[in-house]
Amino acid sequence: MIPLPPTDAVLFDKDGTLCRSDGYLCALAQARAQSCIELCGDPELLTPLLRAHGIRGGRLDPAGAMAVASRHENLISCATVVAAAGHSWGQSRRWAKAAMDRADEQLAAFKAERTPPTAGLPDLLARLSSRGIKLAVLSSDTGPSLEAFLKAHQLRHWFSAVHGCDREPRKPDPAAVLALCDTLQVRPERCGLIGDADDDLAMAKAAGLAWSLAYTSGWQSPLPLEGSHGSLASWDEMPEL
């Protein structure tokens, strides 16, 4: 791993980085697909809906839509599958939204317990914070969901800012990184990012961040990813800053 340059702030992705969310996201995708076929009355759409969400063989693809895309992008993906089966776009979009709302409500009470922090995360956050490094979350999840996760696991106090998909500009737009740097009052060249997707790492590079690291152990199968300065299989491997 390449040594990290001087750093004033670190931005973290959430799903697959701060937390293990594969179990919850897989259950949510299945619930959304099931609700959608019940609404449209076409059970043959179950498999293509699951594929559109990134579910293959009952497992979540960490590079698929459910893992990396925003709620709005998943809604459009779901509606597209339904519309391709011969339904109008307007009706397909309404069914997709209703299915997502229903599934979200069904699983809301279980989200915190099904998205535990990745192993060793609290110790890492405490170590970085003790060095005066500002921490922030940049995610495709919604702001309220991010806040709920951080508070449920007693992590909120470590973070100076939280930027979800309900704020413009949105991830993976590099402008979202720059907006967060402005909020933290740090220069991009003094900031790093840790994420678990190609989009995270490309976004960091495009925004001119000092470094990026891929976190590879947030899913069932290790990810073959490398950031500008390497990858982490565990938080114990995090270089000193």
C-alpha cells in the first residue's frame, strides 16, 4: 500500500464500507420485487425484477443496482422492467414506487439490526478523530436513513457531516465531494475517501482528492478493487494519518 499524504478529512461510503448491509439489501430487493408483481399481477416479472436489483442466485451483487445505486435509480430500473412487459410508463412507475414504499415500510423496523458496522469500525473512527481528522459520510442512501444507522450504533458523534442522496449534488457526481469538502472547510487535496465501488473511487479521483482506498470486506465475497493508494481488507490495515 502506498503511504497516505497529509490529510485533514476522510469521507466514507456507507453500505459495504461503514456497515455490512448485504443481508438487509437482499431482503429489501426481494420484498420490492414481490410487492411489484403483486401490484401488476404478472408473476413472470419476478426474476427480471430481481436481476434489475442485482440479485442473482439469491445473493446480492455488490456491484449491482441495489448495492450502489440511489433509491430513485432503483425505482427507474424497476419501472423499466415492468414497462418492458407491455405496461404504460406512468402506471409502471406508480407500481414501482408503491412496491418500494410497501417493502421499505415492512422492513424498516429491522434495518438497524440487519446493517451492523463493519468489524473494527468504532476503533478506527476513534483513532482518526483523536488525531483531529474530520470525518464525513457520502452515500447513495437517504439522509434520514444515514442518521438512523449512525445513531442506532452510537457512531454519529464521530462525524462532522452526512451527505445523502436527497441532497444536491448527489453521489457519484464529483461535485458532491467538493460540496462536502466545503462543508468540512477542508481543501480536496487534503482529503481522502474510502469506499467499496468503482463509482466511489472514480468520484474521488475526479474531485481531485489526495487519495482513495477501496474497502473490500463489506460483502460476502471480497471485492477486487484498488483505490489510488490501495485497498483495505480490514480496518486494522488502515495506514497512520
